[in-house]
Amino acid sequence: MPTDQEIQRLVEVYRSYGESRAIQGRWDDGNPGNRAILRERQRAVRSWLAAHSMVPLAGRQILEVGCGSGRVLAGLLELGARPENLHGVDLLPERIAVARQHHPDIDFQLANAEELGFADAQFDLVLLFTVFSSILDDAMAHNIAREVIRVLKPGGAVVWYDLRYDNPRNPNVRGMPATAVRALFPGFDLHIHTVTLLPPLARRLGRATPVLYPALALIPALRTHYLGLLVKRL
């Protein structure tokens, strides 16, 4: 059954994020640290997909859960994905409206991912970017994971990017260590590693970002996220 209280909490939290100039400012694309975070993530996604013989993406059916503005999903077009094969779902209608406006050739749907309106084994890839760290209700997390497993083909993969630590400044998120990922996706092979220099630090590097970001990102304790593939066994 859908977890109504957690859904309402998530809607309120993400709407508050969207209305906060301070929060939006933290992720301003003009900040060199934010650009470095994005470039590192994009390179890592390409590398993981290539290592598992999943690129080019032409012909692959791809779903993003928690698609937001659609930016991440649309970015897969650069790897050969076709717009008609891309699908995104999100809880917030305003986010879906923005995604449809910016990427009219891609299918975006307003949906609760606990009840995905897709067929069993429909997708080759499912993108989960900072989804589970935002869900504080264990029942909802397991419901969504169960749906992702259902719609993913055997041999298909989840592209995973999420926090590995709790954020002491944000009680609306929780860290997703590797043990938690394995508990949500039993029967999957995990291929993940740590990425993303601590964002508050990355944003303070300024003009020195090209030199300091890669140097500081070599320190394991400063990498705040896991990124990689969760491959569904045949």
C-alpha cells in the first residue's frame, strides 16, 4: 500500500527546496564547484556504462525515478539514447511541467514510484539519483525498490547515485551505505564506488577548483556519494 504520510512529507520538503533561494543558490550552475561535481558524475556514469557494454544507448529502454526537471535523463541523449525510449516519473506536478517544457520529446509522468505504470521487465536501465536518501520511511523505500526490480529486465541495471553519509544539517535525508543498498536490491551485483567532493567544500574552491577539486577528491573520507551500477542477475 502507498505510504501517504511519507508522500506528503516528500512533497512538502521538495516544494520548500524549490521555494528557497538559499537552497537553489547552493546548486547554481555558475559555481565552479558545482560544475566540477556534475562533470565528475557524468564522466563516471559514462565509464560505468561503457565498462558493462551498455553504450551506445540506442534501443535501450530507460526509466528515471524522481526525474525532477529531466536534466539527467535528457543527458543520456549524448550517449545515443533515443527520446522515445526515455521515461521519467516524479511526485511533483510542477517538476513534471518543467521537464515536459524543456524536453517535449521525452515521456514524463506524474507518479508515485510505489506503483509504476509500466510492464514487468520493460526497462534495460533505471536511474535512481538521490532518491532513497530522501525517503525516511522504510516501507516506502522497499515498495519503490520492489517496483524498480519488477520493471527492470534480467541483466538490466540500476544507475545509482546517492548519499552515503547522513547530513547533520539536513534531517530530511539519510545516508545510504552499501549495506542499505544491498538490503533494498537483493539478487543484484553491486558495482559502486565513492564520488563527489563534499559539496559545501567544493563550492568554496572558486578559481582554484580545477586544481583543488581533483586533489581533494582523492581523499576517501571527503567523497560523499556512491555512484555505479546495480546489475540484476539473470
